[in-house]
Amino acid sequence: MNVTAAVLSLVAKLMSGCSVRWVDCQPETCQRIYFANHTSHLDALVLWASLPKQVRVLTRPVAARDYWEQDAVRRYIASSLNALLIDRENIKVHRSPVELMLQAIGDKYSLIVFPEGGRGTTDDMGEFKSGLYYLGKKRPDLELVPVFIDNLNRVLPRGEFLPVPLLSSITIGPPIWLETGESKTDFLVRAREAVRRLKDL
Amino acid sequence: MGCEPLLAAAAAQPRLNLPTLWLLGVVLVLLGFALAIGQTLKRQPEASIDHALLQRFNLRVRAWWIMYAILTAGFLLGRGWTVILFGFVSFWALREFITMTPTRRGDHRTLFWVFFVFTPIQYLLVGIGRMFVQPAGPVSGWFADLLGLRGIDFYGLYSIMIPVYASLFIPARIAVSGDSKRFLERSAKTQVGLLICVYSLSYAPALLHLDLQTYKPLPPPAAEDREADSLPSPPLTVAPSASSTGRRPWNEGSREGLLFYFILIVQLAELFQYAWGKLLGRRVIAPEINASRTWEGFLGGAATTGLLGALLWWVTPFRIWEAACMATATAVMGFAGCMTLSAIKRDRGVRDTGTLVQGHAGVLDRIDSLCFAAPVFFHLTRFYFSSSVW
């Protein structure tokens, strides 16, 4: 792991005062897709930083290329986190985001994804996009792990660049899988519910 | 310069004197014993003891032990470090406070000011106040020189900055952000958080730069000689006016000792109120707010604290009866702090700030009484026992 990533994750942890709870789920180096609600720019960084070191080096956050390639600083941060940048705008047929993700993880890496797409503007979670369903369908061996990120939107809300060091928490729940014959809509609703359920634990 | 003799007198004051070291040592050893007993009891497989209670006892003792160990380390490192230590405690408590109270998007930049401007400035002023009265080393002396601060007591600024300037700034900054929803409520939340967690607590380390005076008779010269053979006790010469009121500079005493006394009294007051409440608590004061605070616990606790505070008079500039009054006032204020924070927590629907976000020790839970007692203890001491007021 490089120095920038270590420094960034330390700063992120200090700023977000983040506490991590693993509920019915243990840190593992097996291949996983962590899917979480999206509330702040810090989400990916803080979630990534709160994984144990051995897991962290094998986990890549998925981020939007149009945002993270805007300037040199963001590019640098994205590369030091080993982020997987995905094009949101021009999606080509045989280079679809899901294909790219599967290609990138091979049989080694795990991913952090935010299935809502953009960051939510309200407190409520948005609908999940279908990427998670296709990931689960094409690689049934991947554990799909729900993560609920709480209070981080108050640390760094949308459109702000100075963080306020409140306390936040991350809850990592038991993995789910795509059931046989489960429809896309049903699965996405179930996945969203799995994240939301962690809020009340 | 008018303040030169004052500086000389203050410089002669020891940071940690014998009584202070005694008290620190005894408290740490006693807590160490309690820790050991708790751990031994925990290993007993017998169900003869209440394990839930024991666990609470162990956690509490461990928290106390860590707290006093850190405080002692701060004392040994120097006054600047002690102030910084309290600054961090304030910062963390404010963090818990604001996390607990809902704010809106429009408050974000105000909160940034509160965390990164007002909190550091308050502690910087408290720290500089110390540097002015007693230039501890070359760096702080140089710093005071650079800013030309030698003639200013920063008490005048740090005692009003948050209640006046921050209180005006906060609503104005929220107004500028353009969100009028629940405006007064949001301003009040931020103001109260800053006032309790930062302003009030900062009075505790501010004790470290008071020019303490005492009505106690001079210590016997024999003890003086034994400690400082080469130093012919110069401070005694700068107290010509002492005779008229019986008040003289408390040169033999340690201000760190006084701060430690204050913190110890606050903690003991909590302990005694709990114990009395358990023993014969019947009339609950406000069941809606805190079901475990009873009149019996409050009165018994305050009385016992007064008694114990009097017994520890020898670390303070107070005479025995004065120490009893100070300790009682501290206990009463500690109770007020505990009730207030209980009410805030009840309103927010959390039991402890520690359980607010899993895995964090609730700093605010530990310091609520300290926050309320500190300004009163400071001002009583400053008014009756310091040269700042004539």
C-alpha cells in the first residue's frame, strides 16, 4: 500500500470519526462486492479506509470517471486508492460497466460500489441501478455485502469542500446472493432493503 | 513596568509541589487497586457477584484511571500541554454534541467555524493568558514578546469571546447561508454546544494562570528551608500589603494541584451522589429527565463532597471551611450539569453519548458535570483568592 493512501485513510478516519460495526459478517479476503448508500464524497474513501489492511489492499472502489478525472489532484487520489473509474456517459456495448468491473476484479479483487448512481440529495436512499443485479448474475460466487453509511453526509455534504468533523458510523451486514429465478426488480428491492435494514441495528 | 514583581512572584511558584504529588500518587495508586480488585473479581467463576454491576464498575474505574494518568502526564509535560489536552477533550465533546443534535445543510459552514476557529482560539487565548503571567520558557516568552502581550490579561477576551462574539456570529452566519427553517432552534443548538463543551470546560485549564492568594498562615519556615536552601524565598518579600487583610500570595502552592483538586472533587461528587441515591434515594427529582437522580442522593452527595473537599484543603489555597464551601458549590454545579445533559440526551432520545455511535467512549458523559462546575469554580477562585480582583 502506498503512502498517499495510508495518509488519506488516516485523515478520513480522523475527520469522519468513523466507527465500524460488522454485523453477522466478518472481514474476509474472499471476493466481495460491498454495496452502500451514497451520501458524501467521502463515502468510498472512508469505507475503504475502515476495512482491515489485508482486505483493503484487495478492494477497489468504483468511481465515476467524469468526476475523478476532472483535475490532477482527483486523478492522483483515484489512482492511489486503486479506484476503478467507470464511464457514466458513453457506454459502449461490449465495454459495459459490468463487463469492465468483472474484468478488473478477475479472481482476486473485491469492489466497493454505490448502486444508487449519484449521491442522494435527500435523506432517503434512491432506487438501485441494475449493475448490482448483473454482477450477481454473471458471478454467482461473489458475496454481495450491504453497507450502511450513517452521518457522513453531515461531515461533507454535497457541494462543500471543507469537512466538519462529526462522528459517523459504518455498518457492514450479512452478504446476500441472487436467488435462482429472482427477477431484477425483486432483487434490487431486496438489496436496497438489506442496506436500509442496517440503519436500525 | 508594573507587572514585573508579579511576574517574578509567579515564576517562583512550583508547578508540582509535594502535596500535589502526594494527592496525585495516592489517587493513582487507589485507582490502580480498584482496577486490580475489579479484574480479580471478574475472573471469579462464582455467580456470587452482580456481573453487570461489576462490569460497569470496571469500565468506570478504567476510564478514571486513564483520565488521571493522562492528566498527570499533562502536568509533568507543562502548562501548555495541559491546555492542549483540555482543548482536545472539548473538541471531542463538541463533536459528540453536534452529532447528537440534528443540523441542516445550511449550518455546515457555521459548524466549520465553530470547530476550527472558535474552539482553537478559545484555547489559544487560555494558553496565552498563562504565558503572559508566567513566561514558562524561551519560546512562550518570545511568543508573548512578539505579539506584545506582556501587559494584557486575556481573561478579558476569553471570558466573553464565545458568549458574546460567537453568539452573535453564529446566527448571522446561518442567516447568510440562506436557510430560514427552524432558524432560532438551529442557532441555539450550536451556541449551547459551543458554550457547554468549549467555553465552560476551558475555565478548568484557565485556573493554571491565576495569581492565587491565600488567607492561610505562612507555612513554618523549617519546611521552607528544607526545600530551598539556596533560594532565600524571594516571593515573601513581595507581599507587603498582605497584613492588612490577612491575604498573601500563595507562593508555596501549585496551581496544577488546584486543578487536580477541582477535577477530583467533581468526580467524587458524582460518585457520592450515586452512592447516596443507591442507599436511600426515594424522591426522584425529575423522573422524565433522569430516573436515578434523587433529592437524597443530591443532598447527601453535596454534603459528603463538602466534607471530603475540606479534608483535602492542604492542596488548595483555601482554608478548611473555604474548601468545604468550594467543594459543595462544585458538587451542586456538577449536579446541574448532569441534569442538563440528561435533558438534552432525553430530548434526542439517546441514553449515553457513548452509545450514540457504536464503539466510541462517551466523552460528553464523563465531562458534563466538569463543564458546569468549571466556570463557577474558576470565578469563585478568581474573585476570592486571586490578585486579579482588589
